[in-house]
Amino acid sequence: MRNALNPLIRLLSLTALLLVPVAARAQANVEQAFCNVVKAAATVYKSAEDQGANELQLSKLRSSRRDALKKAVKNGVVKDWLGVIQELHTNGDGDATLMVALPPCGEGVHLMTWTVGFADADDHTIIKQSSPLYAVLMKLRPGSIIKLSGKFLPSDQDAFKEASVTESGSMREPEFLLLFSLIAKP
């Protein structure tokens, strides 16, 4: 009976896949590729740390992740990814700071803005009150599922600028800075 169902299951899966617009599948694939790289690198890094790898070996793992991320996300462009708002705050100027989890990545992987103006002076990730994104965020809260687009900030060290203070934090629970261009309900 099981063998008789396999062709039917394959046909239903193919039919479902065809119903999803091609562009949406492509973006979902980019998000999944990003998550796969980040998760695999975190797993290998944790294992290497646990086995007593030296700093040079660990640094090489970070370089390998950088190269893989460049291939996974061409030009650092994020389009129509799905995320969950983890943190939504204002800074001293009343502008919005944001941290978003990516469910396909699992725990500990975030896209975010800087949280303080001086850190953001060159990057401009903090969302100004006058921005249309601010108006959208006013209607959301932590736990809200969102569709997001934007651009990663380039980094020689990580491919995309990452906010962790330590290499271990960058590899185990990365916080990638994103210049958000779209935030919407899916």
C-alpha cells in the first residue's frame, strides 16, 4: 500500500509546489540557504570549541561562513523573507529599533537594527519616526509575524555586518544588521 501512495504523494507535492509563485519560491530558497549556512556554521563552531580548537582554527570557520553567505545571498538583498518580531523598542530620540527572528534558522539567529544612535551613525539602520516603516511597526508587537525586505550591510569579516561583540557570539547566535526597506504582514 505504501508504494502505491508514493507516486500520488509526489504528484501532490509537485502540484503544491507549482501553485506557489516562482519568485516567492526563489526568495524562500534564499532565506533557507542563508539559514542553512548560519546553522551549519554554528554547529561546526560549537563542536570545534567543545573539542578545544585554537583561535586560528575557529577564525578559519568564520571565514568559511563568510564565503558561504556571499554565495547564499547575492548582493546582500533580502526580499519577502518571513520573520517574527522579537524586540521592538524606541531609542532616546523616539526612533524604532527592531530585532527579528527567522523561523527557518531556529533559535539565536536575528536580523536587527542598531539600538543606539552613535553605533548607527554610519549605517542608518534605526527606523526614523518619519519613516513609513515606523507607521507599520506602530501596529505590531513582539511575536508578530512579518514579511520583510532590505539589504544587509557589507562586511569584510562576515560578508554581512554582524553586531556581536565576540567571535563566539557571532558564530553561535549571530545578529546581522539589516537596512529594512519593507515590513508588512504576510
